[in-house]
Amino acid sequence: MDVNSPSLELDAVFSILDTRRRRTTLAVLADHRKTLSLADLADEVAVREHDTTITNLSPTVVDEISRSLYHNHVPVLADAGLVAYDRERDLVTATGRLDELEPFLSMALETERVEEPVPTADWRETDGD
């Protein structure tokens, strides 16, 4: 993806939005429209992914999300020019290019709302055995 291109190519848009965690990350950044620390971003993504409060989440869950954002998702978004990432200070800021993705992101998020929720570690019911 060429950050200097006038607009994102359709293949790039679909590649960026093909991961639920990236979609959630973009939604958080679009809602806040300010710089977030990677830790705060991970907290908010965790809250949205698990549909609960941060106090109900284990530190392990939040740490896993933080690692995936750091190593995978934020670099992909930065390469696409959708976020600016200051690695030294661990700060993530949405850029104006996020607006290009908005119609696609909104459609993807709306589709997710009508689908089944993602199961969490405690989704299994016991058989009573």
C-alpha cells in the first residue's frame, strides 16, 4: 500500500478490514479522534471485543490484545497511512485517511452487530457431568 497515493485501493481496504481486531481498533480511533496510548487503545479494544468493562477482564486478555496491536495491527494501519504511531512513546493517532475507510468500516461494523457474538473463554456450557 502506498501511503502517498491519493486514495486507498479497494484491495487494500478489504485487506485492512479483513480482521475483526483491526475493525475494532479503527472504530475506537474513529470514536475518540485523539491520540491514545497503546495501553489505552488495548483496553478499549478489549472492552469492545468482550462487551464488558475493563474491570471484568483479566490482565492476560488485555496483554494479548496489546501485543497483537503492537506487533501486527497498528503497524498495518500505520503502513496504510490510517494511523500515526510513535513507537518511542507508544502513541497512536488516527490520520485524516481514516475518513476514506469510514463507509466500509461502518458497513462492516453494522454487519457484525447482527451476527452472533464472538465466543469468549467462558462460552462453553457444561453438560452437568
